[in-house]
Amino acid sequence: MESTGKAAAKDWWRGAVIYQVYPRSFQDTDANGLGDIKGITRRLPHIASLGVDAIWLAPFFTSPMADMGYDVSDYCDVDPIFGTLADFDEMLVAAHELGLKVIIDQVISHSSDRHPWFVESRSSRTNPKADWYVWADPKPDGTAPNNWLSIFGGPGWEWDGVRRQYYQHNFLTSQPDLNFHSRDVQDAVLSAVRFWLDRGVDGFRLDTVNYYFCDKQLRSNPPHEANESDAGLDAPDTNPYGMQNHLYDKTQPENLGFLKRLRALLDTYENRTTVGEVGDGARSLQTLAAYTSDGDKLHMCYTFDLLGPEFTPAHFRSCVSAFQENVRDGWVCWAFSNHDVNRHVSRFAKTEEERPRIAKLAISLLSTLRGSICLYQGEELGLPEADLAFEDLRDPYGIRFWPAFKGRDGCRTPMPWEAGRVHAGFTTAEKSWLPVPYQHAALSVDKQEADNDSVLQHYRHTLALRKAHPALIDGDLTFVNTKEDVLAFTREKHGETLLFIFNLARKPVQVALPKGMKVKEVLPMPGFVPGAAVETVKLDGLDAFCGRL
């Protein structure tokens, strides 16, 4: 039987706070306008000062960078624009010395078309890697094998003149999909995972984890018949991708077997974890439940449910309740922002003036939910979405669908460290890879360090509150029904029951607690003025309350 200490170390990810770093936008140290691994090492103290448990690094592997590193040409090396393997090893040691775990991206549903695997696979129909990617003959009229679409626009198939076949790509044509029906592909991918485990990484974020397998029969997808609201969970409404019910191009049952192989590998190492990205429309929670069940697949997953524009009690109750009803023994990782969506301060705030208040309220809410949480670099500063000109765009997704969809560059602009320096201290180069908006420079780290009422200081205080109460790490969550349209729930563990009430509206409310419920002690909630409460709680607009029952 495991000791309590060993069990706690093994389950460090349960309730953890994970900070996502987008390396090319974090800190540049070699004056080329791009962030690098040495820059991450330099800024690790800032991350540690927030009180987070781990960092997640977006891809830094060798890549042509057609999709900013999500098109990998070597899974076991660092791209020169980011540094070297030695730089990575130094960063890993430095992170561990600060008590930070390190999670890295694994982009294994597809590779770059410049990966040696694909170069060999496309050379003939008889080479040793001929079946390592999803190849198919054309229809008699020369068109694609079926109606599958690419998320980045257009058909999900690209013609190759050498093989005289089509290959599948869920994203760019330069990102061909690996064929996970091949055991050799699975073995090769797991070998790359082992490479990083042996270097000492603590876990993996699995990009598009439900895209690994497609239907062996290559059946066409039926039309999307549900209400239009869930089509945009995986792609913007401007993209015809949402017009299909994606029954056959992803989320296949064979994926469960591979995830078991992956978990078995991780379990041969101590205290490692996985978090999967599940993009599956309205079925995301069911997929999350399947992928995190029984302790033999993924440790946790996140979906796109909280990455939309909804900032209402009804939406949060619906998402959390659906998770608790669908997921029997799995674990969720909640997030409001990441490198693929508009920053949540811009999504949730109605005016520029209320952005700081929204930023504080959002992290207070996120930190009190049951599950692990993921923060995206810059949200601790309350950064809004950057409004970029078309000529500044680098994201192929945004360039393809402009102007109806502006892409993902607006949330990927560089971190502002020092307000008075060029490019806000991100780089000394003449030009950074994306511009630093002047609004972001005004919210720089050095300015907020000196302000006790800043969003940055609020993040630190709020994450400290989360760590101070075991109930907030993995305690039970129960919603409280009130007559007011507020989000109210309790968190309970080891005899301590905490009540949280969030007024997400802009007008004051007076919340009468259910009969028999009394607040014994009002607890200070960082950033919010505590009010007296026994059987009634008074809240201003965009306000929060915490009390012990």
C-alpha cells in the first residue's frame, strides 16, 4: 500500500495550477525577435511567484513553422530558433529547483510534411513507411475519397502526384495525419514520448488527442443536425467544418487502446501526468469521460466548453454539472484562455473600464472550481485580445478566414515585461515577430508589481487562497440554489465547508441562503470587500463572496 506522501506526489496533478508558456512570445534573449528557451529560464521566477504548480510549454521542436511549431519535423530535438537540447535541460533543472513541474506539448496526430517519416511514406506505395500516414485512392472522377474537411479550410485531403493518392490532413496540407492503425506508428510515437520522459519532463499536454484515429472505411461524415450553438466549439461559425457531424474523421473507439499503451508507458516512470485536448463539439464531455476513466488512460483532459463568450451563472452551472454527471472517475482541467482563443478579458468584459474587475472575478471563480486549472501567459496581467492589422498576421488560420475570423495571433502577442523599454522588454530586436500593443505595455509586469491592487497581485493572492484550503484542491462541489441569478456552490473536504457566491451581473443583488444554511465565518476573498452575512449575502455587481458554513 502506498504511503500518504508517495500517493500525494503521484497525484500532484490533481487540482494543480498549470501555467501555459507560448515560447516564441515569452522572452527573447538572442535579439532575433522570437522568444526562446533561455528566455523561459530567465522568467521562471515570475511564474513561480504566482504560486502555480507546473508550466506547460507549447511546441519548441524542430519544425518548418508553417503552423508555429504544431508541424513537427523532429520530435526529439529543439528547433534552433528556440535554442538547443542543452538549453532545455538547463531550463528543466531550473524549473525543478523552483518547485515547478514541466509539461510539454506532444503533437502526434500529425507531423510536418518535411518529417523524414512522411518524406519516405510519400516516395512510393511499397516503402517500409508506406502506411504510416492516411493514404487513399481517388474516386473514379479524381475527387477526394470522401467529404472530410480541414479545420483550417477546404477539403481534408491533398493530392500527391508521386503516389497518385490523396493523404488526409485535419489542418494544413503541410500537416499530414499519421495512421495510428499502424502499430509501427504507435511504437515510433511512444519512442519519442520516452525520449522526453528520460530527460525528466513531468508530463505531456496532448494536442488534438481525439484525432489520432480515423475510420478505417473512410466513410463520409453526415451533416451537422444539432442546434448551431455547438458547431462553434471546434471551429468558428465562419468555417464550414462546423456543418458536419464528425463521426468518422476523429474520436474513433480504437483510440482508447492507444491511450492505454501511452498510460502504461508513463506508469513505468514516477509521478508523471497527461492532459488531453478534446475538441469534439457537443460530445466533448462524453469523450473526456471515456479518455480519463478507470485510471488506465489519460490523467485529465480539457474541453472547449469554457473557452467561448458565455460569462453567466447558467453556463457555468451547465458545464460543471454536465462534467459531474458524465465523468464517473476522471478529472478535468478548466481554463478560460489559451493560445487558440480570444483572451477571456475581451470575451467577458463589456467595457474597457471593467476589464480589471472581470480579470479578478474570473480567476477567483476558476480557482474555486473542482478540477485542475490552466492559466495562459499574460492573463495574470489582465491582457485583452490584441487587435492586429492583416499585414501583421502570422497565423495561417486567420489569414485563410480573414476578415470574418481574425485567427489566433491576437492572443499570441509577446509578454510585456517592462513598460519603459522597447517592445515592453520582450526583445531588443528592431522588430518582434508580432507587435506588442501599447495597451499591453501599459499593463506590464513591472508596473503591476508596484501596484498592490493590480490583477497580477490578485492572481498571487487568489492562488495562495486556493492552496490554503484542501477543499479547493479536490474537495466535493455542490451547487446551491438561490432565488437570485448568481453562481453559488460549496466546496467540502475533511469537515470544512466553504460557500462561494459569484455575482456575474453588473447590478447589486441580495442573496437569501437556503433555509437552514448559515454562514458561521466570513472569509476574506482576495480583491473583494467582505460583507457581513449570516442568512443573507449582499453583493455588488461583478462581486464575490466566501464564507465558512
